[in-house]
Amino acid sequence: MNVAGVILAFGPEPRVNRSGRPSQARSEVLTRVALGAGLDEVIVVVDTIDRVNHLPEGVTVLLDEGGSQASALRSAVDWCTREGVETIILATLDPPLPGTDVVIDAATWRRLGASDLGPLVVATAIGRNTGLFRIEADVWPLLPLDGAIVATLSGKIGLLRELEVSEIVDRDQR
């Protein structure tokens, strides 16, 4: 199965402080983690070309000036459809809830990519939605055309399955 990481680098750019290192743009951190997860492709959708400057090499960058996360996701899904990608692992720049920032762990991306729970899966930590989703191509026609993505995907109760991943982060941080 062809799996791509998709990062929506859209809206305000939060900074991430990790292990005493200088803070980095969240889009840069997420991109490096996705590259480290060994996915078939990593796509970063940006709303301005200025965001490209801090991204690592080896990613596909798409420019979307549509004005919403949904528009940016639609750009990524259209690209993935043309390239034969079957599943995406989606991350946004939305700040995580305390204790749920598992999106900055490559093992989480790998585990979500390998999941067979269903066509729409969210990684959870301590029972909380982390904002990291696995979305199979069968679900792409149901994606919203405007607005915020995480709230919309989280509301698809009939399809959404949860994959608890907090033990991955706990184990890797020991």
C-alpha cells in the first residue's frame, strides 16, 4: 500500500521546543518526523511560498492559496490521487493538547500507516484526539470542502476508529 504523509503548513506557525534545542517551526519538525517514518512520500501543503525556506529536502511541496485547511487537504488529495497514493497520514499545525503531541514521534506515524482498523483512524494519546489521522482513499470523497479539518474528521463518528499510541511515546522517551 502506498502511504504518504501530508502536513498542512497553513495558518499561524507555532514553534516547537525539544530537548533544550532552539525552537523550530512546527512544520519543519513534523516534516522531519514524517521523513523519518519511512513513508512512501511526504507532502507539505503551504499557504505561502515563504514557508518552503525551512523545510528539509526530500519532500513534495504544494502551494495552496485557497484560504482553509480543507482547501489545502483537497490539493494534497488531488495530487495523491494522480500519483496513485492509497492512504495518507495527515497532520496540521494545530497545537496539541497537553500530553498528546505524539505527532512528533516517527513510530506513531509508522504505526498509524500500518493500521488496519478502518478507512479513517485517529491516533489518540491518553484517550485524547492528537490530530494525526490515517485517511484511506475510500474516504477522500467525504472530506470537507471548507473549514477546519480536525473538527470535521473527529465528527465522523460512524467511520472514525481510535488507535491509542501514548505507549509508543512513553517507551521512546524512557
